[in-house]
Amino acid sequence: MSEGKFYMAAQIQDLWPQDLAVRKQRAPVAILRHQATLLGQKTNFLLEGRVHTEGNEGEFAHKFYIVAPALNDYSHLLFSIRHGITLYPLTLTVTGEMDRPILDEGELLDALRARFESGTTRDIISSLLAQIEAVPPEKVLESIVFKK
């Protein structure tokens, strides 16, 4: 380029498709976060769900914890899921069980429902709620006062 002269580049075409964002999908992590919120509501915020997400080199991992704020934020890993950039298929991992491949959102919803309704999950929730009953009421109140 000559000093003091500017050349206009020819306009470059937009090569992206017009329907780039047309596909409407719910990310698995959005489903997990919604379920985490519902756990808090169903237990009057004595327990809450927390989702921890990590992403690295084309893979995302989401861990779902049941947390008891009144028990010094005790947390129990209920399950985790892993998926690539395309969301599905994904892998559901429950401690002590074999990994389960999940092909689509419908299968994920069914698998999560089964996990949440399982005797193991119910026992974990019952145990944590029983232990919270032994916590001084002012500490319980302090742990939930800002959650609602």
C-alpha cells in the first residue's frame, strides 16, 4: 500500500447460512439446572441442586450435586453427564453403575426421572433432611434466608 493512500477492499460475501440459529435445542445443562432449582423449591430450600460444568477440548462435563447448605454446604455427587459439542449422544455416569449412553433429550428426561425417583436418591435426601433437623434452627434459617 502506498503511503497516504487507502484502497477499499472488495466487499466480501456473507458465507454463513441464513438459517444458522433455526434449530431449537435445549442443552442438557439447562435441563439439569432447572431440576436443581426444583429440588430447592421442593425441600423449602433445605436442600438444593448444584450443577458444576467444565468444558475442555470439545467435551463438556456436568456434575449434579445435592447440597445441604445448613450442613456446611455438604454436597453429594448424584450423577454426571458428558457430551461433545453436538449435545447428543451423551453419557450418563452414576457412581457404582455402568456408564449409560443417552441418544436424545427424551432418553435424558427418562433417565433423570428414574434417577430422581430411585430409592437411593430418596434415601440420600431423607438422610440429609434428618441431619438438618439436628441443626440449630437459627443456623438453618441463616442458610436459607437468601435462597427464596
